[in-house]
Amino acid sequence: MSLWEIIRRLYPYVLPHRRLVLFTLLLTLVGSLAAQVNPFVLRYTVDTVQSMLDRNQGLRQGADLLLLVSGLLLGKEIINTFIQFGQKFYGEKIRISVSSTLSQDAIHKILNYELGFYSDSGNQTGKLQTRVDRGVESLMKLVQNFFIDILPLFANAIVALVVMFTANVYVGLVAVAVLPVYFWISYRQADKLNGTRRGLRSLRELKSQGLVNIIDSAVVIKSFVRETYEEEKQGQLQQNLQAAQLETRKTNFLYDGLKTFVEQVGVVFIIILTAYLVLGGQMSIGAIMFHILLFNNVSAPIRQLHRIYDEMNEALTYSEGFFDILDADDAVEKTGPLLPDGVQGTFDLCNVDFTYPSGIQALHDVCLTIEAGKTTALVGLSGAGKSTIINLLCKFYAPGRGRLLLDGQPLAAYDTHALRHRIGLVLQKNHIFKGTIEENIRYGLMDATLAQIEAAARQAYLHDQILELPKGYQSDAQQLSGGQQQRIAIARLFLKNPPIIFLDEPTASLDAIATEQIKNSLDAIKQGRTVVIISHSLAQIVDADCIYVMKQGRMVESGTHEQLYELRGTYREIFDASARSLNIEKLAKVMVDDGDEVEDTAG
Ligand SMILES: Nc1ncnc2c1ncn2[C@@H]1O[C@H](COP(=O)(O)OP(=O)(O)OP(=O)(O)O)[C@@H](O)[C@H]1O
């Protein structure tokens, strides 16, 4: 991305603040004129003092001059303080507003992209976060630099150069002659730092990620007694970091020294030239001070050049990744005009193929019908493609080939948000947001009353457990156990009360008692609704109106439990394996013996 392109992209963001920008520019102009006051005042002072000395005048006659000079310099400083405050404050104001609009735009876009966008290798959670943070940060540095550094410093330099040329063309030429050398050294410095800084940055990221990983995997590290191994890994990183830090410092010291040398050579030339002109009677003695101070105004911005160049490079590097996020228009979720208000909930998949963006083909020529108002179960071994079907039914992804219909209409033709309002989804692992239990359940219906939230929690068999917590519904939801968090997800479903329900292993992380309670609750909510359930637990699926059996992305069998059992195919294989893993024979025997005992006692 070129600098021009960045300016073009930032323009609409800065445009709403045009008055502020104009005001800041005006302040910059006044500031750059004020910056030239010192050289003029000092030249006047030196020349006047010189002429007073020539006339044998002393301190008494010079008092007025001192008063005037002090007044001028202090007055200028007071004005300068206000100007600098204005420049920095308004520059910062523009920067902060532009940065929050940019971040908000990125969030808006990301929220509206389809799921495939997140699973793209460049957009995985951490990477996306880094791209947004780095992009906004580097662009903002550019905006900030422009108003706070680049603009004021360069305005000062240009005004100072003009004054120098007006005073004497040769002096102006000496000042200009130093600039290319200065530019070249700064360019070399920035170029060299660019490489080392990038290395330094990635090492810092690795280091901080390393610490996060240690905390996340503390249990595994400790249980395998790998503390020394992890410490050595971090130690190596630390050493690389130290080397990179030292290299950056070394480069800076070297080039800064060179620049100071060139600047001083410039000062020496200006002193020699001005002294020559003074001795030749072409200038007053005050011109020496005058030219040195003006040259200082010219070289000040160039001293910052490598930093400005460096930050510009950073903006060029990171802004591309950031604007790519804003520009991913083809990833925006597709929607249609059809409102699903009266939908019955009959889904038809005909010859559906589906491949994830990563290239994994999860479904091959799948045909199935999910009947409205009935419970359909999807059964199959891990990775068979069951969750993928739910992903397609929720419109998280679109099928690659084949037809996907809802009530006879293509699913793609439905309004995506309206459709999702009618769907309730409970997964094996549901996200619990940072916040209270009440806030987390409320996610199912944002304007629910506390009574409705409590009722939903009761249906999910969570209410009594919440009341036992010291802060009740205000407790931190992320501190709950896995099973309790699962019940929050189920409470959300009860609160949302949708006509279509997709359950993907809804009771996987619950204990036996909770599983039974939730099963009873879900059985109640299932009545009259379209339900698709995925479960490895037989108890959850044997009652289903229709069971589809999947194997390696293909639909291999379908029917009721009894029909599939008799078929002696894949379903029967899974069923028998489940029965064996549950040790059903022994459990049944215990239950029969227990029953006999009860009968004996009764008899
Ligand atoms: N987001 C994704 N990106 C890429 N591939 C995926 C994604 N989700 C699933 N897959 C792949 O698609 C295939 C089917 O996965 P799916 O989750 O649908 O299986 P499943 O039958 O639900 O399995 P399980 O019972 O373990 O949940 C697997 O090979 C899986 O690796």
C-alpha cells in the first residue's frame, strides 16, 4: 500500500473533522512564524548591545533593551505554549476520533462476515486481533505524527529556510546543501532499523505469547514436570530479544552520532560564512546568532526524520492488512428477501456437497429431510459431518453443490437474521461471555424480565444452584463449572423460545443427574417444534422420529431406531459399541437383581 493510498483511505475518516483540521493548520502556521521570533530578537539584541558598547554606554542605558527583549521572548513563549497545546490537543482529538471510527468500522465488518472468514488462516482469532490493533495503531501514529510532528516541524523548517534565503542567498544555500546528506543518513538509519525493529517486535510477541502459554498450560507443564524445559525455551527467547535490543540501540547511537556530526559541520560552515560576511561589512555581528538559530529550526525536523520515516513504513506495512479486513466485501454474510415468519421448519438437503474454506470436504452428496414439528437425530462417528449439516442449516456456510431448501424455498433466499431469530442452537461447548449469570442468560432475549430469566434458569435446572452462590444471578458466569455453563446455554434457549431447535451434543458435559433433568426439560420444549439433535448418547436419540446415520461425510442409513437396529448396518454397529462401552449387560443384570430383591421383599 502506498502512502498516497493510505491518505486516500483516511480522507473520509478525517473529513468530518475538517474544521478542526483547518484550525490545527492555522495554529501550525502561527506556530512556525512564532518559532522564528528568537533568531530575530537575538540578532537585534546582539547588534544593539554591540552599538551601545561602541558608544561606551553601560548597564543603565541597556536596561530598556533588556526589558524589551525579555518581554518579547516571554510573550512569544506564552503564545507558543498555547499554540503547542492547541496543536497537540486538537491533533490528538482528531487522532482519537479517527482511531475509534476505524476500530468500530473493523468490528462492524468482522461481525457481518460469514464464518468462513474467521477460519481463513490469516484471520484466526489472534491474527485478526493483531491485524486490527496494529493497523489502527500504526495509522494513528501516522495521523498523530502528521499533526504533532511532521506538520509543525516542517512548517518551521520551511519558514526558517525562507528567512535564511531572504537574509543571504549563500547562507540559505549552505543550509539547503546539508539537507540531502542528512536525508540520506536518516533514510539509511530508518531502513536499518526497519529490519531490526520488525525482528524485535516479533520476538516481543513471542515472549509475551510464551508467558500466556505458560499460564494456560500450567497444569500440563507441572504434571509432566517440564518446568526446566519451558524455562530454557523462554531463556533462549530472552537472549535473542536482548541481542535484537542491543542491535537497535547500536544502530541508533551510530546514526544519531553521524547526524549530529553533519549538523555541526553545517553550523561550522554557516558560522564561517556569516563571519566572513560580517568582517566584510555586509552584515551586522548579530547575524551569526541569527543564522545559527535559523539553521537549528531547519535541522530540528530532520533530526526526527528517521522516526517519522520508520513510523510511515510501519503504517505502510500494517495498514494493508487492516484495510483488507475492511474491504473483504465478498465475505459479508449473504441474505435474502424472504421472511421466515410462517415457516413450518421442513428442511430438505438434496445431493449436497460441502467443502470448508480450508479445503476439507465434509459432506458428499448428502440427501435428507428434516420434517417440521418432528425430532430428527444425526448419528455417526466423530468427523462424520453431523455438525457441518447444522452449520449449513443455520446458514453459517452455504453448500457448494446441491439444494438446501426450507419449506420448499432455497435457504439462501431467506433473510439470514430473521431466520436465525427462529433458530435455537445449543452446542457441546457454548460460549460464556465475561459478565454475570443474569447477563449471560439474557443473551437469549435481551429485554427479558428477571422473572423470565429465573423461569428459564429453573427449566434448565440451574436456578437452585444459582441461589446457592454468594452473589446469586450477579455471580461471574465464567467461574461456573462446565456443566453449569452448559445449563446457561440451555436456559438461553428456553428464553429465546424458538420454533426450530438444533442441539449438538447438548448434554455432553453434564453429570448423569443433570443429563436426566435436562433431557426431561428438552423433551418438554421439543413438543411441536422442529428439532435436530446430534448426540453420541443413545438415550438422546432412540426416541427421535427419524434418525440419519452418517459416515465419512455421506448419509448411509435412515429410519427409526427399531428399523435401523434391525438393519444391522452402521447404526447397529454404533449402537452395539455404545452398549458395550456402557457395560449395559452388567447394568441390566444389577437392575434385574435389584428388581427381584424388591419383589422378594414385597412377597
Ligand atoms: N471450521 C472448520 N474448518 C475446516 N474443517 C472443519 C471445520 N469444522 C469441521 N471441519 C472438518 O469437517 C469434517 C466434519 O466435521 P464435523 O464437525 O461436521 O463432524 P461431526 O460428525 O460433527 O464430528 P463430532 O462428532 O466429533 O463433533 C471433519 O473432518 C472436520 O475436521
